[in-house]
Amino acid sequence: MCQACGFYNGRMVIDMQAKAGKREARMIAKKEAIAGQQTSEAEDETAIPGSDEGTLPDSAPAGKTEVIAAPEMAKAKGATPRKNQAS
């Protein structure tokens, strides 16, 4: 079978033009989605989370920082020997 046209012994086995068209459309849609995602990420990076302003993080007032406490760690389990096991 010819990989360029999809013919084998004079018969069309696979419609390579249709496959190429579908692949091209899929690749274009993927590129547009990636470009749209990158622009939205760039807009999100410039804004301060929780503010409606478009100020840069460097120009934010220092007194408005919020400290989040770390969650407590789980207690360590004690290792007890199994039955008939030396400790």
C-alpha cells in the first residue's frame, strides 16, 4: 500500500487525503487551545490573587499578606512485633 495515496494494486485501500485533512484540523485545534491557555496563564500571573485590580505583585502593600498555618502531621505509628516474632 502506498503511504502517500492509500492505493494498493490499483484499488483505494485507505483514503489518505481524508486522514490527512482530519489530522490537520486536529493539530490546528490543539495549537489554538495551547495558545489560548498560555495567554490566560500570562494574564493570571500579572494579577494578585484575590484582588480585582491588575496591579503587579511587586507593587502590592506588604501588610496584606495572609499566613496560613500548616496542618498537623499524623502521629507516628508504633511498631509492635507480630505474634511469634522477636523484637
